[in-house]
Amino acid sequence: MKEKLQKIREEALERIQNSDNLDKLNEIKVSILGKKGALTEVLKGMKDVAAEDRPKVGQLVNDTRAAIEEKLEEVKKTLADKMREEKMKAEVIDVTLPAKKNNVGHRHPNTIALEELERIFIGMGYEVVEGPEVEYDYYNFEALNIPANHPAKDEQDTFYINDKIVLRTQTSPVQVRVMEKGKLPIRMIAPGRVFRSDEVDATHSPSFHQVEGLVIDKNITFSDLKGTLAQFAKELFGEDTKVKFRPHHFPFTEPSAEMDVTCFKCKGKGCRMCKGSGWIEILGCGMVHPRVLRMSGIDPEEYTGFAFGIGLERIALLKYEIDDMRLLYENDVRFLKQF
Ligand code: DAH
């Protein structure tokens, strides 16, 4: 009996010492101390031990059990410590590593340019209004003094929905819609999408954006137009920006002009951006044609006004020195995230 216990003890201690994880340790515990465990079996055999030897043998069994339990605890603790240490090692955080970059959204260059234009004109007391993209031929052409046989009405340029309805080719019809309401004076800008049946290339797109401007009041003169647009150019491109007005023709304004600004890159010396001229064209403008005023119910003897039309993409392309308009529509995230 004594030897048997000794053997159980030695074997158990060795197995415990050699076990390398907690599951195995538990298995060993069950196989020795469990209901059918080796030591339990020995205890069952106590009834066969002579009565006088029982206390001694009992003592021996208890010692063996205590030794095994002690060893179990010891190894269990060592293993638990080791596991914790390994876990800590695996989870170690290197605070010197560069942080992961969060993907935040970016405003589209068109949006940035539009917000800038709106900020400038709102600062001058203008209201921002909108008109429909699907527009009556009347508003898009007729009421703007563009008669039925005008070349701009050619099917090459205009998307027709039917005889009377088009996709607006310009934001100018919003002028008419606002004037017709009859609330004077008017000081408004109308940003929006316009459509023309153009082929896509670096400078053309069948859909782009304009910002229309209109001021109607008593005693509005060409000086007001020049002063307003010169101030706008300074705010958009910098204090030292100069402007130049070239005579032009638009059916709905008389006189009409195109406005150039001194190239903000070379300051007028001439560079690639301004194609060597030192000037960059940025908008069309003019005094509202008396016929346009009259058709919208405004008396041209009493009221005068000026109007202008800005290509939004043009401003965005210039401001960010982007040389292909298509980039603005493809919406490649690698492009957009630069702004
Ligand atoms: N609607 C013109 C265009 O699409 C731009 C324009 C020019 C608008 C002169 C105006 C203006 O209001 O006065 O080409």
C-alpha cells in the first residue's frame, strides 16, 4: 500500500510538473483525485487494511493528496502567470506607431467654389435663388430676347424634351422668373446646373454649372456693374486683381461685355495659365436689355439693371489649377481628397 501510494505520488508530481496547459492539468487532477481517480481507488481499498494500520495509511493518503494538491496549485499558478504574460505580449500596443488615418469626406471643388461665390455676393446683400433645370423654351430663350431662329437654339446645343420644354442651357431663365414676380428692387444670384449637347473633352461637358447674377433698381448704371464685379474679382482672386471689360454680344444684355481678370498666378506677366496674355476671362455680363425688362413686366424707363453669368467649373479649375474638366465629374476619390 505504501509503495503504491509512493508510486502514485511520484507519477502524479511528475505529470503535473510536465503539463503545459490548464486543461491538461485539470485532466491530471481528475485522473488522480476524481471519483475514479487513482488515489480514490486506493482509499476504496482501505477496508482491506488491518485496523491498527489504518491511521498510518490514512495519514499517508492524506499526505499524498496534500502534496499532489499543493503541486497542482503551484503549477496552475505558474501556468496562469505564463498565459497572462503571453497575452500581454501579444496585445502590446506600440504607441510610437503612426496612427491609422480616418477617411473623412471632402467638399467637391465645385462646392468649394460655389460657397466662396455665395459668401462674396451674400456679403454684398444678394439673395441666392434657384430655378428649374427642366425649363420652358420661353424662359430659356424667348423671354431672354433669343428669337426662334437664333443659332443658340440649334439642336446641336439644346436638349429638347418637347417643342416647348428644354433642359435649360443657361441659368439666365432664372432672371426672368424672378423679374416676373414683380418684387423690386432685385439683387440676386442663381447658381445651378445647365445642359448642352456637347461632346465630353477637357473643356466641355454636357452638364455643367453656372452662377447667374441680376441687379434691378432705379438708376443702376454700367458703373455699378463694373464696381460690383471688380470688387467680386478682388475678393475671389486677391486684393491686387485688376479687371478689364471687353465688348461682347449677348442677346439679353445691351451693352454686353466679357470680363477678364489679371492672371492671379503670374500677376499679369504672362504664363501657361493665362496662355501668355496676363489676363483670364471669367464671366459674361451686361446691362439688362430693355426688351427683356419689358417682357417681364418691368418698365425700362423707370428701372435699369445689370446681369452676369459665371461658369462655376471655370472658377474651380482656375482656383485649383486643374487642367481637365473631366476630373470634376469622374469623382475619383484620389482626386477629390486633395481638396
Ligand atoms: N447665359 C450666358 C451663357 O450661358 C452667360 C451670361 C452672359 C449670363 C451675360 C448673363 C450675362 O447674365 O449678362 O453664355
